[in-house]
Amino acid sequence: MGRASRDEVRAEIARIVSSVLGHPVSAAQDAAASDDPVWDSLRQVEVIYSVEDTFDLRFDESDFPKLVSLEMILDAVMQRLT
């Protein structure tokens, strides 16, 4: 995905989360696993793997428990892209 702005990355992560959860997730809001009953541990792994594939990066498994909201995932992706 080349060099993207924070807003572009946020929109793409929201698209990924929406796809995995099967319902719309707004890039304007900080969707979180704790607020969405569909976002369980299996979906969490699917979200992370999809983000990794999309942005061609890898998270350490020890990071998984921290990546539980759109904002937290966004921060981690931006950190790895810069």
C-alpha cells in the first residue's frame, strides 16, 4: 500500500474490521473489541492477520492483546510504516 496518510490507513483498517466483523465500522469512531460482541478472540486474530497482509507488515504475537481497537491498531501500523 505505498506511503499512506494516517487518514488513509485509518479508512483501510476500518474497511478490514468491517469486512471481518460483517457489519459497518466507521473510520470516524474508535471501534473496539470491548464494545462489539461480534469482535471475539477469533475475529481479533482475523483482523490482525488481514491488517498484516494489507500493509505487508508483521506484529509480534505479544502485541495481539494490545491491538483491540481501531485506534490501537492504527497507531501500531503507523509506527511500523514510518
